[in-house]
Amino acid sequence: MSDSVRPVRNAAVAGLRCAGAEQFADLFKVLRENSEITSAYMVMMILSTLIATFGLFANSSPVIIGAMILAPIIAPIVSFSMGMVRYDVSMLKTGFITITTGTLVSLAFSASVSIIIPLKIITPEIEARLSPTLLDMGIAVASGIAAAYAHAEEGIAKSLAGVAIAVALVPPLAVAGIGIGWWDWQVFSGAILLYATNLAGIILFAGITFLVLGFAPFKRAKMGLIYTFLIVILVAVPLSLSFNRILQEATITRALEGAEIENTVLRDVRIRFGDPMVVSLRLVGPEAMEPTKIHLVKKRIEEKIEQKVLLE
């Protein structure tokens, strides 16, 4: 038996569970196959991206969920995690190429759709993926553990973990591609940060799960885990800033929602940070809204929150 598939005896010494030789050999074989680029992987990646992109434009959650189910990108991610903790250079390299290729193809096709479709509207489904926070990192952590555990334990449907992880990966990729098609840095940067957050969190905690389950000795996994942990920390910095921004957004929304300005009530207030900040709302009043009155409402809003806004 080669070193790559030898049972991890050192895990028992470290007080961790030790995977059996047969269990490890079967899992390693599957993960090595999953790390490779195949025609099926590319076709399903393209289809899931197209479905997600159309669903984002149509603001349709069911369509987006369908894209999540189709997405195959979980396979090379889990393989990359195993390659990291086993320090298997071949699996790491193959998994990295497969993940990168799938990512670039997804960006290219979603960008193409956004160029073809003559709409430049940030729907709620698109907007929901523009401001990642530390809460999204929590989702990535749970998803990574679920993915590794489902692959390691027989009798658990691997598709369940795949669906859970696709929730956090395919839509942000599609939104980032839309940002490229629109040439909108704010849309692209927010969505790609969410994608990077989930990718880093999944890889790190899937690797930790494999380590705990006894598929690698800690000594071999240490360097890979350290590097991935550093990436997670770097990603967490903008996430912390984004979390603070969401708190500010909630404060402004509370201040404006239901407020009465010039005999007009503000309803369905939504905030989108930018330069200037965009305030999307519905004006409810006893008479038609003339442009002069809307301008006056905008001015009062700016006075209330003490900053310039773009009223939508």
C-alpha cells in the first residue's frame, strides 16, 4: 500500500480517531477521482451557472436553488481539503486547477449572460450577495464540516452536503460574473469576497474534520492548516468591516422606516452603501408625488441621516 493510502496510525497516538485502511483507501480513491476535471464537471458547472444567473435576474429563489443542486464544485473542494491535510501535492495541484477552472468558467458565462440581457437592475437576490459578513463565515464552517463528514461516513448521502455547500458558492460566483459584465466593481468585489469567504472556510474546516476523523496525522496536516487559517483571518478582516456596515444600515433603516416627511410616509426602506449611499423606498401619501416634492423628501432624508443619498 502506498504512503498516500496508508492508514493513519499517528492519529491514535494524538488521541484522535484512526480511520481504517479499507475506509481510507476507498475514500482516497473517490476524492482523487473527484479532484480531476471531467467533461461532466464542466457541463454541469456551466449549466448551474446559467440557471443561477437567470434566476438572479428573475429574482427567483426556486430557480437559484435548482442551480445549487446541480453545482458540482463541491467535489474538487473536498478533494483539495484532503490533499491539504495529507500534504498530497498531486491532489492539491489537481484540485486547485479544477476549482480555478470551474470558477473562471462560471465567471465567464455569467458575465456573458449579463452582457446579453439588456437589464442592469440589482434585484433583491443579487443584493443579498453583495455584503458578506462574519455570519457567512459561520455558514462556511458548518458546510465544510458537513461535507467532510458526509464523504467520510458511509450511509450518509453525500448530495446533502453538496447542496448545502452549493448554497454558498454558485450564486456569489454568478453575481461576481454579473459585476464583470456590468463593469461594476462594487457588485464584483462584494460577491467575490463572499465566494472567497465560503471557499476558505469550507477548505479549512473540511480539512480539520478529516484530521479529527483520523485521515491524516497532525504533523503532516499542520502546515496546510496554518496557511489556510491565515487566509481565513485575512478574509475575516473585510467581513468584520462589513458586519459593522450592516449594523449602520440597520440603524439608518430604523430611523427612516415609517418616518413622516412632508406629509409622506416612508415605507419598505432598504439601504445600499456606495458613493453616494442608495436609499430605496416607497413613498406613501395622499396625493401624487411631484418631482419637486420628491426632491424635498430626499433633502429631508439627507438632513435626518447627515449624509448625501441617491433616492431610488
